[in-house]
Amino acid sequence: MGITDFALATGSGKVTAEQLARESGCDQDKVNEILPAGRLSALAPGESSWSLGRDAAAKVLARNGVSPEDIGLVIYAGSSEWGIPFWSPAAKIAQELGVFRAHCYEVSNFCNAAPTAIRIADDQVKAGACRYALVVVADRLSELVDRPGGLVELFNDPTFVDLYYGEVRENEVKVFRREGGEGLGEAFITNFTALTEQVLAAVGRGLADVAYLLVTHGNRNTQVKLLDTLGLPHERSVFNYEVEGHLGGADPLLALEDLERAGRLKSGDLVLTATAGSGFTWGVTALQVV
């Protein structure tokens, strides 16, 4: 059991560092430090996160010759704001792909949603509930974040559960960040370090066996500090800050695609993904390349 294949799709719109600085009132140099790519992908007018997820899913099915009739589970994972109230994007994607005999539902765990949904799907396949499960990870945060808030931290334990919150304003949901959050950076390192040790112990491996550690791209300094704390060389990770900003739950998949495209993965490689979602939740997942 495991991940057969994956594909990525990003919004065709762009938000530049200059726009972010102007609209947020933050210092341009500070924004450039956090977003060295100078811009990040965003949903263009008329685009939706679920349709991008549908397009990526269609590529995976076509590439692997999987019939829609063999899909018994469709999970849509993200940050719980699907764009339409009281509506199932998982079921919509299933309908558009011709998947008519699957259990379809959503999983909300913010930027930790991808590994959460993949684990649920893998458990269901192992239990014999279905032959194939389709997991779609998508978010529309580019439309939700309140830029004039004056805070430039990107999504950087229950202690911080109220740090980020949403409100309905002028019939639109907007995401805000409260002042405070001291100690969140340290919590990243503490939780990721402890979870890495637990996961490696569970699979009977050690840090020396880790080919790559792929981390949620919220903050480059946090990623560097985590690698240094674990004693892993920086070249055993992927830094995409000059390519894109934070893409939510898709960050480790983008890094994995880069490794695959560059021919840096080989059979037997142990790859760890370290992901975190608002709330806050933390996850470390072990993947072995076959």
C-alpha cells in the first residue's frame, strides 16, 4: 500500500512581494526576506481550488490507467473553507471525473491536511474497503488572508488555537492573525524533533537513514533550525522559497516533485515530511521510495 502517484496544479494568478508590502503596510525588505521568489501563485479570477484539484487528479488517473470505477474513496483535504457553504468538493470532483461508486468526504486539518488524509486513505485501502483512494489537497487561502493586517508572518498545540481565526465580512470569509504567538517558532522545532524521533523509532530507522526531510514552507529560518537541531545537512532537504511562497498542504509534494524531476530519488530512499497546520497540529510522515 502507499502513494501510487501524485500531480500538482497551481493558480495561474500571481501576487507580488510589492503588492503584499503595499497592501499590508509592511516593510518591503521584510516581505522580500520572507518571499524571496518575489511573488507567489494565487487563484486567478474565475479559478477555483477544487477545479485545480480535479485537473491534477485527472492527470494521475490518466497517467496510471486507473478506471474511475476502481475508485472507492475520494477525500478532499484542506483548510475547511471550500468556497460554497454546505457543499462537498469531494463529491463534485468525483462527479466530474466519472467516479460514481465512492465514499466522498472532506478532511480539515489546514496545512497538515495532506498527510492526515493520505493516512486515512491508506488505512481504508489496507482494510480492504476500496481498491484505490483518491486524495485531493487544495486550498483557497490566497483569497482569504487579510493583507492589511500588518503582520508578515506566513503560517509559521492547542496553545495557539486562537492565533488565526476567520470572520465573514461583506459576504466573504477572511482570515486574520491576532497579536502574540510568542513561542510558536520554538514549538515548531520541539514538536517536529519529537515526532521525527517517534516516527523513526516506529519504522526501525535512524536519522542516518533519512535521505530527505521535507518541511512546510512557512519560514526558511525555522526549516534551517530544524535541520541543524536534528543534525541533518541542508542538502538533505529542499528549499523552494525562491520558487513559490507557502502553498499550504502541497509544500512537501512540491518538494517531492522537485526531487523526482531532478533524479535525486532512488529505490529504498527514506523520505520524511514535516507538516504543520493552524490549530496547531503537527505531523511527520515516513515515506519509502519503491
